[in-house]
Amino acid sequence: MELTQLETLQGAFTLAFVLVSVLLGLSFVIKYFRKGVIEFLLVGITWMGIVSPYYPDAINFILILWTKNQLSVVTYFFLANALIPPIHITWMLAFTSLYYREQKKKIVTIFAIEAFIFETVYIFLLFIKPEFIGTQKGPFYTDWELFVEAYLIFSIIVFLITGIMFARYYFKSLSKEAHLKGIFLIIAFISFTVGTSIDAFIIGTFVAASELVIAIARIFLIIAALNFYIGFAMPSWVKNIFIKSEE
């Protein structure tokens, strides 16, 4: 298999985004082991899971370059969507550490049930009738069935709404550092929504895939990953630059 110029660009940008996201997610996990703050573990796992739909594309890019082969349909479909439902649970655990603490058990249970239902149906179809999940039309493109697309839209909406609420929590504080966190998180969640929406719903529906459109989508996603990390981890060098500049 040979990649076109457009596919090469798409694969390269996707690989870059995945590498950045995994590294940032792992840095959260490391912070958890160093500081013992469970929220770091939850947001780290969540971010690495929420970007999982891009894993098979990144792997396919490497495989095609090195072996001229690509992932099997079953493996591709599994990596693309099977990791998303558990992330609903980890994210709700993190979210309810700030909001609706008294209803935490109920909220997490609701999302655990919907995650279990989707995961069960998805895995069943994956091994019995993968064509009921979607049709792979290229190394980096799959035409998903309606129930998969609906779940992806649901996931993006949940992530956006709760993410904005996360940011608002920090805006309520009188601390400049907290406000700074809120700003970076707002940028992260909006950028992620824009990037994933371009990939999933705009390309092929409203505009044709092109080098420019794909580059824009991936740039939004990379911006989202970096701002997500900064917003939650707030490295000292970022804090010093922005807070000192205001004093």
C-alpha cells in the first residue's frame, strides 16, 4: 500500500498529535505517583482515552511506511472506539470531585451503565458483524454506523459541557493562578471540540478533505492537548510568565 500526499500529511499530523497526547497523559500519571493526587491519574487516563480514536490512524501510518500493511479491521475498530466508554467513568470521577459531590455515586453509576451497554454491544458486533459498526474506506477514514456516530457526538458534547464547567470552577476563585487554569482549560475544551468536529463531521460532509483542512483540524487538537495539560498541571514556568507579566 502506498500513501497519497494527502494521506501522508494526515498520518504525520495524527502521529504527532497522538505522541503529544500520550506523553502529556503519562506525565499526569507520573504526577499522581509523585504527589498522590487522584485527579492527576483520572485526567491523565481520560485524556489518553479520549484521543484513542486517533490511535489506529497513527499506527496505520507507521505500519504502512515500514511494512506497506495496515491494521486489521477488528483491531482498527477496537482501538478507535472501545476505549471511549471507560473514559466516561474516569472523567465523571474527576468531574464530580468538583461538582455535584453529593450526587457523585449516582452520576458515576449512570455513566457506568451507559458505558457498559455501549461497550457490550460494540464488542459483540466487533467480533460477530464488524460491518454493522462501520465500513473502512481507507487507512485513515471509516464510515461509522449511526449508533457509533451518535455515541461519539454524545462523548464530545459531554466532554465540552463538563470541561467548561471545570473551567468555571476555577474562574470563581480569587486566585490569579486559578483564573489562569480556567483560561487554559476553556481553550483546551473548545479547541478539542472544534478539531474533532472537523474530523468527524465536517470533512466529507461540508468540505472536501484537503491538506489545509486536515492541518487545521490537527493543529486544533494539538493546541487542545497542550492547553489541557497546562490547565490541570499548571507548570511553574507558565505560571511565572503569565502572572508575573500582569504584576
